[in-house]
Amino acid sequence: MTDLETSIATIISVFQKYSEREGDKHKLKKSELKDLLHDELPDLMAHVKDQSALDNLMEGLDADGDSECNFQEFMTFISVVTVCCHEFFEHEEE
Ligand SMILES: [Ca+2]
Ligand SMILES: [Ca+2]
């Protein structure tokens, strides 16, 4: 696989690793999302200091309002994080 194909497959497998733990296997409930963020994005989570910030993040992600994070909602989040990282590195080069 190419680097990009590997990256896509990795994102899908990380989502599934957490979404399959409890309840709906295709969605992240709040505790699953929390574990995913803490384990997979520790640097980002260092900036999310308290529970209310995490609740706000979860609510912001939950486009369809079912209190769970489906893959599409997860991808929206990953896109935002990735674009922010890209902007950061763009400014680093200047
Ligand atoms: Ca689940
Ligand atoms: Ca949702």
C-alpha cells in the first residue's frame, strides 16, 4: 500500500478498535471517544484540561445529535485536527 492508503486504513482501524468496545460497534460512545483521544492523541488532550471541555468537544462533533460519534463525525474531527496541524507546520517553515 502507498503511504496515503496506509494512513486511511490506519484511521479506519483506530476508529474500529475503540468503537467495537461497547454498545453500537460502529459508533463511539462518550467513554470510547474519551479513551481514543487520550490514547491516540495525547498531545492534543494535554490542551483539553477538564471534563466540560471534553463534553463541549463531544457535543460539537455530534452533528446528528445521537450522543455518539459515528465514523463520519469522527472524520470531520480528524479533518479539523489535520488541517490545524498542517497550518502549524506551514507557519513553522516561514
Ligand atoms: Ca461503541
Ligand atoms: Ca452522532
